[in-house]
Amino acid sequence: MPQPTILTVAVTGNLTRLEQNPAIPVTPKQIARAAIDAASAGASIAHIHVRHPDGRPSMELEHYRETVNRIRDSDCDILINLTTGPGQRFVPDRSEPRRAAEGTTLMPAEERVAHVLDLRPDICTLDLNTMWSGDSAVINAPWSVQRMAELIIAAGVKPELEVFDSGDIHFARRLISDGILPDPPMMQVVTGVRWGFAATPETMVFARSLLPDNAVWAGFGIGRMAYPMLAQAWLLGGHVRIGMEDMISIRRGELAPDNAALVSKAAKLVDDLGGTLATPAEARRILELE
């Protein structure tokens, strides 16, 4: 019998905006509710960023704590996956590029994982990319990534390695061979981010060819390519992701009413392709979290 597919719901992120879709969850109560409702629709992992009530990205520990506690205090057994992405951006001043301009968030590794060490989720992301993104440079220095990995693993949390281009995968393989990251790894192929992997079938096939053979991996795309890349990841034997971090519309010209609707559509797509979705218990077994 084929292995069931883990579906991750990425409920809010930090780039999609309320003016694009007012249904994006922003408060801890809304984010937790979105994760719980998505679990009822078929998601087994909730990937979580937090925000300020006005929609701005947040790194406040109390926002994370309230969100996680609300999920844990419910009857929902969805796996919790916290981001460690914030704190990696550098905006160069245009007249003096060595100087950090407004919007720079670069911070030490210890600060980027403080919420993970405090809350001990099942999983947390570990971005391996250094690339240009909008008006800022995303910087994940190898020494910073290594320190974050050491802290995450010591806390008993499983790192999900997010890879945005081929070099990130080569970097991951080196960290695994050096014994810094666990083997087998959990990996997420990100497509559709400008200057990274393109959201095309050929690119997803290429990315999959570079991954360690024993990787537990997933893939996703953003915007209008979210569902095509979900299908492509499944066809290649990977797990999948969907949610309002990555898209604001459920179909062309129609805003998504919530994350649960996006998950329901993804669940139907997996079913139509001949797959089944993993329960949270099955996801724990696949990820060796039991």
C-alpha cells in the first residue's frame, strides 16, 4: 500500500497582506483557529508564523506562545511546525550599501530560535538560502545555520530544511555528511520565489534529483502555481503544502475564504490523483517523531 501523503498547511507567513485578502489570519486566536480548522480538512502539520494584530510580521515570543498553547489546549493533534525564518534580512542603504537600512532584521542565531527553545514544537523550519528577495538580501551564513541546527536538535525539535535553489541542497548534504544535521533529513523544496527554483515540472524534477535518497521531502509553489506544484510534488513521491502563506486565491479571480478551504481543495486533488492523506499519527511515524 502506498505511503500516505503528509499535507502541511502554511497558515499565514509574513509576506501575504491583509489588503490582498482580509481573511488572512493575524492574531494568535485566528492563527490557532486556522490550524485547527485545517486539521479537520486534512492537514497533519501546521507551519506557523505569527503577526501583530495589524498584520505586520511579528517575532514576539508571546504571540508564538499564545498561538501554540491555543492549539495544544484544543482537541487537535496536528503537528506544530514553527518558522525560524524571521531575522535573516538585510536591506542595504542605497547611498551607503554597507549600512543597514530600514527593514533590516538580521539577528544572532540564538534569537532566531528562542521561541523554538521555549515552546519545543514538533518541527521547526531551517532556511538554507542566501538570496535576493524583493528589496532585501536574505542571509543565512553557514556558521549561523550550524548554530541554529545545534540548538534546535538539542531542544529535541526536528528541523525541516527549506531549500530555494540547488546550492541550498548541496549545503544541506554537506551539513548532513558532517553530522550537523540528522540523517535522514526532512526537506522542503520551495518553488516560485523570484531568483530561486522556478515553479515548473522540470525544476521540481531537477530539485528532487539532488535530494538525498533517504530524505523525507515535500515540495510546493506559490501563487497561481501552488496547486500545479502540489500535484507535481505528489507525482514525484513527495509530500505537499498549501496555505495562505503561499497564496491568497483558491482559484483564478476568487479569494480564498480561509486555509481550510485551500486544504480541502488540496485533499481532493491528492485523492483524485490516487493518494491518501496522512493523519497526524501517521505523519509522526513517517517523520520518526514517535
